[in-house]
Amino acid sequence: MILDDPGFTTCQWLSRPGPLCSHVLSSRIRLARNVAGFPFSHWASTGELAKVVSICSNALRNCRLLSGSEEIQLETRAALDLSFLMERHQISQEMAHGQTQRSVFVQSTQTLGAMVAEEDHIRLQVLLPGLNLHEAWHILSELDEELANQLNYAYSERLGFLTACPTNVGTGMRCSVMIHLPALVMTRQIQKMINAVAQLGMTIRGPHGEGSEIKGNLFQISNQVTLGVSELETIEKLYHITEQIVDSEKKAAAQTIEEAEEEIQDRVWRAFGILSSARKLTSKETLELLSPLRFGVTSGVLKEVSLDTLNEIFLCTRPAHLQKRAGKPLDSKERDIVRAQFIKERLKGATC
Amino acid sequence: MILDDPGFTTCQWLSRPGPLCSHVLSSRIRLARNVAGFPFSHWASTGELAKVVSICSNALRNCRLLSGSEEIQLETRAALDLSFLMERHQISQEMAHGQTQRSVFVQSTQTLGAMVAEEDHIRLQVLLPGLNLHEAWHILSELDEELANQLNYAYSERLGFLTACPTNVGTGMRCSVMIHLPALVMTRQIQKMINAVAQLGMTIRGPHGEGSEIKGNLFQISNQVTLGVSELETIEKLYHITEQIVDSEKKAAAQTIEEAEEEIQDRVWRAFGILSSARKLTSKETLELLSPLRFGVTSGVLKEVSLDTLNEIFLCTRPAHLQKRAGKPLDSKERDIVRAQFIKERLKGATC
């Protein structure tokens, strides 16, 4: 079902409002879990993998919180489906490009799910709109408990949860926020902020995590440390850091507008003009132009467009989304044309 | 009166339709004439200049074709007025920046006029919309005859009309067309065309003649030779060259659209998007963006905007026009803002 509907509203971690969602697009927490007595996914034989996948899948099917979820066998799916799931942040890049048996559970709200046979046997995840880490943790720890009651987790008293990659050992938790910081970039404060965040054990990357490029002033902030800290400590820390960064961003935005309102107006409206008129738009240019628009909306300079529309454009103009909507494969040139059409349609009615 | 109305419609050499006006904005012919027995303007003493100005002005006042004209004493006018008259092509750059006694006659249609005490004692000029050199010559030669009946022109049987600058000796005539050639520029055929035109005794410059920059793919083609040729020969030649160039431009445009319609659509609509949305626009950027819009309109790619609107924007967003409209002096930053407002207003209603 998720694969049949490329519409925006089904993607509730982005389409619904959330705390500070003017700046924080979404909050995500994932837990890496493995079943004791089995090799990690990449070291398992086909037979061992099939067995652990079966055990994990059965356990997930029994979880109350996942009732009504879809279970998608990834190795049977076309590349387009996998890209689509990745664009919805339901599977990792690694899952999208894998070859072996693996699957994903997706709750109907698309805010809760689980990957089976990623590098860890199970990765549970919650994605919520805005800055909403506590609620995310509340849901995820409940799901984790449901699962722990059924599975014998690979766990060490000394280290905590054991994971395929040593960087996850301990809590096995990665919590992150996707955040838009145009004013900190414009005022060149962003590097200082990145350094400060790193000193606090957090890391800043592109919106798809490790190795993903930063485009359109969208950053992902996540915890680096999983060992020797509690989950709640980590979440609290990320929460407060994010609050502070949003605060700095707001101050920088206000200052920029005070100092150069006409310049900002001009930049925002030019981006609007190009997005609403161009006949071809690449994915990269779209992200770059959405940034001044989002800035315009959140700072009050642009009242004619809603954040909702910008979020919809952000999600639904990604390559797999466009192809799903068209109902057929499109090469990159064709995508640029339908992307521009989609955006024009969505921005229509906004008068300047 | 001309100085009190910065509106578009009074400028009939641009606001009215004319032959081939999709590509040829205007046709202009001017005649340089001097009164025998007086030094050329720049060599004349103040007394001599006053006397020759008086003689010329009286003669011009008596011309039937100039009846109802305004006579403007330039040395008494503010710099803004002079710039405005230059933007309307009623006076030359030289006239605008002069210091001495000098004046201009402007017919109510703004298509016929005369400068007094430019480098020559008199410069008569006709400006008509589109490619309309024959009609222009018809009017101008009639005015010339009216004047010749009253004045003793400096004339040599061997050379023809004597002029302050040797490049005008002979016919004293400069005929020119202002022409938009985006496709020849895009397809890199323009330099070949410029060379060919030069070999035919014509020259290509920016829209304000000698020393003026080429912006927005607008060119002025004019005759170089005034000696040993007749006026009508020269006009015929320029007419046919212009027809041929328009033909080449149309072919290049059709070919470009056939080969890259999406690319052209995109370029045209992006220009539209920026022009209709930007909050600040320099004069240079405006001209550069008007070019793809005009191309879009003339080639049929853009049906939502009229040539008339583009011509109005072209004329009325020039610096002096903007200040006249605002009713006060504006610095360059202020002009960029009101220019963008004016354009946005004019493009409003054109849906994309």
C-alpha cells in the first residue's frame, strides 16, 4: 500500500504539524538489535540469514504497535520501489542497495517501522514531524519492549546491545533531527555551530545521514556516542542542542532581515519566481530554491505559501516519487520536466 | 509636455505597431544640416552660436511639419529632464551632456523632431515603430525641404552637405534600425552577420549608437557611408539588409525551438518568473531578462504576454523614466526597487 500511494498526506512524519516544525522537519530514533546465537546479517550464511529473518519477522508480526503494518520483502522489489522507500526514510541506503533477503515493516502512518536484516538483524525506527524526540522515544521503547519479550537480544552486561558496527554498540540508538538552517549559513555561523555540536558528541550530516550531501541548507544532527550513556540522556542532549540551534537560527534570521530586508525579500521572491515558472528543474536546484522559500515562510517574509506546500514539494519531487506518480519510469530529463510541472501546480494561486 | 508625461503611449515610435515590429523595434533617420556662413557649433563663439540658434529655431518654428511641437531649451533643464529626453531618443548623448545653448523640437507624436546646436547646427530626425525607413524618409525629406526653403545650408557641389564631423559629410544622413536578435546570438551566428553587414558599409552598435553597450541582444544597425551615395540608395540597402537579418533570425529561432523546445520554454519562463517576482532589478538585468521574453513572444512560445507590455517595460524602466514616474529623484538602489514593482505590476495577470 505504501508503494501504491506517492501522495504527501500518507507520509505523516512530514505532512503533519509538529513542535518547531518551521525549522525542524522531523525527528527520528532508531534502535539496532540483534538476536543472540546468530551471526550478524553480513556474516550469516544464506540459511542462517533465512532463519534469523524468520524469527525476527514473526516477532515483529506479533507486536501490537506494528499491527496493521505492511511487510515488504525487499529482494523481490524493483529498484524504483526501493528508492521510493528510501525517499520516505523507511529504509536505509544500505537496505536499498542490498542483494540478500531482507524486509521492512511499515506502520500505516509511516511513522513507525522496522528493517529486518539490515547490517543488524533488526532496526526499529520512529519518525515524527517537528522536534518530537521524547514522544518518539516513548513509542520506540515500547516497541523495543514488546520485541524483547519475544527475542533473545544479543546483549552484554558490560557493553550493552551488541551490533554489527562497533559505532552502535551500547544503546544501539541513533537519534536525529532534520533541520533547516539558512540564516546560520547566510551569516557564516554554521561552521562554528558544527564544531560546537561535535564537541558535545553530536554530528552534522546531510538529510540521509552518513555520506549524504548537504543541500538546500538541510542538516541532520545526530548522536555520535552510543556507549556509556543512557538513551534518555542522549535524547535530552539532542533535544536541548536542537532547541538552542533553532534559537540561534531565529536570531540570525531576524538580524539578517533587519539588516537587509529588501535583499531577503528579493532572494525569496526570485526563488519563488523560478520555482513557479521554470519548465525544467533538477532535484538539486529544487532543494536549493526551496530553502529561501522556507526561510521566507518561517520568517514571515512570504505569507502566500504554506510550509505544508513546501514540505509536499520537498518530498514529492524526489526521483522515485515523481516516477511513482507518473506511473512509469522516467529518465532524468523527463523527471526535470514533470518536477517543474508539479511545483508550478503546487505554487499556483500564490500571488506575488 | 513631453517632460510631464513619462507614460508609454505618448512615445509613438515604440508604442504603436509597425512593420516587422516583432523584431525591429524602431527605424530612425536623422539629417545633419548647417547654416552657411557660421562656424560649426563647437567652434562658434557664444555670440555666433546664439545667432545661429536663433536663425535655426525661427526656421524650425515656421515648418508646417513641426507645427504644434514643443521647443525645449536644454541648458535650462535639470539633468533628469535631459536623461529622460535621451531615453526617449529625442536628444543625443552629446546633447544631454553639453553645457552651451542648445534646444530640441519635439513633435507631439514624438516621432519627429529637431536638435538645434548639436555638433551640427541642426539635426532633424524621424523615429517610427518597426521597419519603416521609407515612410521615415518621406517625412524627413519633406521637413528638410521646408527648412531648405528658409535656410542657406552649408553645401558643397562636390561633397554635398558639410558637417562638423567628416564622417557625416555628403548626405549628412544616418539611418538606423533597432533590432532584437536573440536567436542569432544563441546560435553564435551573430559575429558572422556583423562582419557581413560591415562589408556592406553598415555598422552594428548598441541601441544608443556609437559607444553604447549591446545589452539584451538589442542591436542598432546603421549606415557608415554618407559620401558618394544617395540617401535613397542607403535607405534601400539598410531596408533589405534588415529584412534579410530578420529572416535569418526567424530561421535561427525556428531551428532552435525545433532542436531544443524544452530548453527554450524553460529559459523564457524562468526569465518571466524572475521579472515578475524579483523585488530588485537593475537596468542591465531587466534588459537581459526582457530578451528571452521577447523571444518567447515573437516565437510563439509565450502567449501570455504582449509585445506592447515588453516595449512598455523596456522604455519605462529606464532610470529617468522611473524617476519621472515617481515624481522625485531616486538613487540607484531605490530605482531597482521601483523598477521591480513596475515590472511585477505590468506582468501581473499573465499566468504561467
